[in-house]
Amino acid sequence: MTSPAPLAGRVALVTGASRRSAIGAAVVHRLVADRAAVLVHSWAPADGERSDPGGAEKLVAELSAAGGQLAHISADLADPATPARLVAAAREAFGRLDVVIANHARSTRQSLEELTATELDLTYAVNTRATLLLVQEFATQFDAGKGGRVVLFTSGQYHGVMPGELPYIASKAALRELTPTLAAHLISRGVTVNCVNPGPNNTGYADEAAWARVAERNPGGRASTPQDTARLIGWLVSDEAAWVTGQVIASDGGWSTLGA
């Protein structure tokens, strides 16, 4: 029988949870429901015109008022010192860190003709470098017999072309390819590393007509939701998934089969 509190006593860090309608916030809700303590990371300037002013603070206040254990930190992952700062903040707030959900992402639209070195460097710094440094810092606390969970995020670039988002897909493809290597390296310490492709996910960045087109094409009959992604992550970081590592898993209602 599955425990009603599968993450009781665990501490998780969720990056990129600035917007209450997006995946990071849904993951925080799920982990708190499973009784984890959560350090919520945000960096609102990255959200641009889709920003949710005070979103992370409101999320933490709401869940704390309902009895959750949460803390919040705002930090720019373009700064190479930030990953170590986040791990230290989780330990300072809750005494330990068991789970890292690297949900943060920088996404800009640049085609081959528009591509700039500046944007490439910044996108790699946030999406790829920061994620690797975060895993590095997190993994230092584990040795044989202990355990931890890491969840990375990729996108759909390996199922279909995305010529208008080259910096984004290059950095996300790197995370997908890093997953098995990191998993093989860390399994002896009891740390699993998996990667999630959430598919076209209705987090408020497109209009209803666009989502209707996705629903029409998707074998599942609708777009993905942040809650779909959060359910998968809740399982991946639980004890039930202790033997699952090095996997790239699409939670998309069959969308990824269209480009297979």
C-alpha cells in the first residue's frame, strides 16, 4: 500500500517556480501534498511579459498557511555561484536536501539567421551549466548507502524540429544527453537521475486557439497540464521509483509518438 505521505521527512528544492500557473508551482503543490519540505526558487525577471508578480511568495504563503513547510529564495541562475547557494539555503532552512527538481529554463526565440553568441552563452549558462553545477553540489553529500533524487527537464526537440528556438533546444538537448551519464555516475551513491519531457504544456504562454490545435492533434485529446507533470515527478522522487534512473520520460498523452 502506498503511504499517504510518501515524502514525509524529505526536503526538496524546486527551481523555476515564479509563476503559479506553471509547472514549477504544480510540482511544489504535489511535493507539499506528499509531505515534503520545499525550498522554492524563483527568478521573476526571466518570465518577461508572462511574469506573475510575487507569484513565488504567494505560493509559499498559501501552502505555508495550509500547514506546509516551505521557504523561498530568489536568485539568478546565470550567476555560477547560485547553484551552490541554493543547496546551502535548503540545508540552512531544513537541515538537509534529498530531492532536486531542476525545472528552471531560459527560453527565447532565435532562428539560425537571428542567432547571437550572447544569447547562446546566456541560455547555456542558465539551462545547462547551472543544472550541472546544481547536480554537482547536491551530489557531494551522498555516499554509498544513502540516496537522493534528481529530475531534469528536456523539451520535444528530439521528436520534432524547432527551428525558431535554437538556443533553447540546444541547451535542452544537452540535458537529455547528460541524463544517462549522470545517472550511471551517481547510482552507486543511491542517487537517481531522470529527465522529463512535459510535452506541449498549457502554462499560459499560448492562446486558446493554439491549445485547441494541440488537442486536435494529440492522441490523448488534449494538451498536457502542469499537474500531469507534477504527478510523474511525485512518483519519480518517491521510494517506489528507487530503481528507475537514467530515463527520459515524456508525459504528454502520446504527443511524442507523432514525431517518433
